[in-house]
Amino acid sequence: MNLIERYIYAVTQHLPSSQQEDVAKELHATIEDMVADSSQGKSEEIAITSVLEELGNPMILAQQYSNAKQYVIGPQWFGIYKQILVNLLRTVPFIVATIVLLSNMFGSKSHVGTAITNALGAGCGVAIQIAFWVTLVFFIMERSDTKPTEFNKSWTVAMLPELPKPRQISSFESLMGMIMIAAFGIFLILLHFKPGWFGTNSSVEVLNPELWKLWMPAFLVLLFADFVHHIRKFVVGNWTRSLVIIEVLLCLISSMFIVSLVMTQTVVNPEFVNIMAEKGLENPDEVVKWSVNITAAALVILNTWDIVETLWKKAKVGSIEKLA
Amino acid sequence: MSRVDSIDELFNNQALELRRGTVVLATLGALHTSQYGYQLLQKLEKSGLAVDAGTLYPLMRRLEKQGLLESRWDTSDSRPRKYYQASAQGKELYNRLISEWRTLNNTLEKMITERDTL
């Protein structure tokens, strides 16, 4: 008998108290009827066991009885929920992380490692907060009487969204470009103003401070122009004539700039080279010369490739437009 | 990622879908006379429509809440039993469902024989 009581308790404990007694009484009678029917020749305990196992998992039986919603968010809200959550998650944490990273860079005397850790921590924290609060809001809406407005109105063709404008330049490509340029610019500025920040533990700059009299500011202006150009690429999205011309010009100018910089100026700080030599670097002048030359050559090759690729894409688009 | 169900599994799911509505129909029909749960369970099983106790009892309770069944406790026996009977509304719903069932059955029957004769 104890088994029956335990089974009934396992079912009714999940039910609202108003139903518990009634369900318990009915289940009791049913189980006893079933046991009486099936106990021929068997001991009572075996009969009870087989009847209860036939009735199955008490949790599932309780679910059948209960009318409460057994889910967090139902299908009518799920689409909107997912859309809002995805849109928030792929923007807000990155914005917060960037702000924290920048304020750490220029604010305190912290180290590059702690700045990145703080930024990542802030981004993850915000992401978890967003997920929790958005889910909670939709959990409550699911259990209120409100319905998504889309489901209230009868649908007409006029509600169809426009097709997205065709893009030749992906927004991802332009955005990545902007991020890379900004990061490179900030890196150069930090190398000059906060040399100890990258763990060298000294106030000796890697690049020649003399460059900041003319070459470095000029280069930053060039970077800024490139940044603006990427914003235009992001907004326009297609290879217009002016975008192609500016792209090619920017690549040519920066290539020439880099070549003349390397040929006429001492790029690496001589003091830094001395420190490296003291730390046991052999042939420091050779090493520095080759690393500078290889970097410059790589940049020039990248720029040339960019020109070729842009012109090729433009030519392809042009021929398609002519065909159409 | 996508999991291919075996044909048996697919059949079981679809057969369950097909049966789901018929249990309500059979219950409302059988409860034109007053019966307690276990009686109904056995009656359905004898007619060849075996239903899980775990499905039938919650279903009767739901139908009662919707006003389609009425219930009373009979404590005269050694085991107190809850007797259910279709209400006027329950009987009306039953009649309408029956005509719906017949229409569906005729339509499908016609489709199936047409296909067979092709």
C-alpha cells in the first residue's frame, strides 16, 4: 500500500492544491481496481508494481493533468524573441567591450593584458545580462494575454518587406576594414605615448620618435582618409566610379609613402636597437633592416593586390551591367 | 545534424496524431451513460480502442473543466468512485463531431478507392 501512496504523492505534488485531493482520490480508486483485476494468482505487491509501471512516470502523468504552460516561450513569440536577442547580442557586447578597451587604454596605467581581459569580461557580462532580461520579458509576455501585433492584424501583401538592395561590397568587409585601420592607428599612437604599455617595461619607444615630427602625423592622416573611405564603402555598398578611383589612389599613395619612408628615414628607434643588442640580439642592424624591409614589401604587395582586385571586380560588374 | 527517423518511429508518431482526436469522440460517445474512469477504460479497450490510463484520466478532467462532462462522487461502495457523464453541451459537441468524422471518412474513403483503381 505504501507504494500506491508514494506514487499518488509523486503525481499530485506537481498539481495545484485545488486539484490535489480530487485527483488523489480518483487515482486511488483506479489503481485499486486495476490491481484487483490483475492480481489473479500473483502476490499483491507484484500486482501493484506492474500496475504502477503501466501508469508510467508520475512526472509525465502530472504533466498531463496540469494545464500550466510547460515551456518558457511558445511559438507565437519565439520568432520575435530570437530576432531581438540575436540583434542585441551581436551589437551591444561589442560596443561595450570597445568602450571598456578604449577607456582602459587611455585612462589608467593598466597593462595591455588587463585591458583586454576587462573588455572581454565586460562584453561577456553584458551578453549574459541581455540574454537573461530579454528571456524574462518574453517569459512574462507569454503568460499575459498579449499577442504579437502581427498575429492580430490580418496579413496583406502590402506588409511584405522590400528585398535587400544588392551589394557588391559586403558590409562585413567594410566593417572589418574600419576596425583594422582604427586598431592600427591606435596601436601606433600607443607605441609613441605609452611605450611601457606593451610589456617592454621601459619608456624606450620601438619606432623612431623623430618620425613624429612629420612622417607619423602624415601617415595618421592617410589612415584617417582610408577610414573615411571605408565608411563610404559601407554606406554605398557598390563599386561606384568615385569609390574605385579613391581606392586606387589611396593604395598608390600609401605604397609610395611606405617606400619613401623606408628609403629615407630610420624607422626603428636606435636606442631600442641598442637595448636589443644588450639583451643578446646578434647583428641587430641587419635584423632591423630586414624586418623593416620585409614589412614594407608586404604592405606594398597587399596594396598592389588590392588595386588589381578592385579593378577586376569593377570590370566584372561593368560587363554584367552591359549585358543586362 | 538532421536525424532520420526510422519508418516505425514515423508511423508511431503519425498514428498517434490520427488517434488523438478520436479518443475525445469515443469518450463523449461512451459517456452518454454514467461511468467511472476504470469502467470507461475497460470498455474502450474491449471495443479495440486501447487508451493509456495516463491519457484518459487527465482527458476526462479537461473535458469536465470545459463543461462537456459532468461528474459526481459515489461513496456508497467500499471504494469511492467518480462517475462521469456527458453534459448537454458534451452531447451536442459529440453529434457535430460525429458528422464531421463521417464527412472526413467518406472523403478519404473516396480518395483511397480512386487511388486504388488507378
